[in-house]
Amino acid sequence: MNDPGIFLLGIAVTLVVGTAMSLLVWGAILDGRDERERRRRNPDRADRTLAVLETARSKSSGGHWPAA
């Protein structure tokens, strides 16, 4: 493949990856907004979710999360 072809292919791949990443970021932003709205409407459920996470933490590997 010649140099301009490789360059154009690189640009195309960069655009596809950039578009995919922007969609993921946009989805994460929208998910955060939705989560805040759910917590505002039903604060008791958010507390129960936190309680489930704390229970899972205390039951797993002696109460410590594995190192990242």
C-alpha cells in the first residue's frame, strides 16, 4: 500500500474510534443524569443500594477490595 493510502486509512480509523469514544462518553453522561434523577425521586432505594454494596464488601475477601 502506498503512503497516501496508509495515511487515509489511519485518518478513517481515527475518525471511527473518535466517534465510538464520543458515543461512550455521551452515554455515560446521560446515565449519570438518569441516576441522579432516580435517587432524587426515591432516596430510600439509593440507601438500599449502598447497603448491598457494603454487605458485598464485608463478605468478600475479609472485608477488603482487591487491589486495582
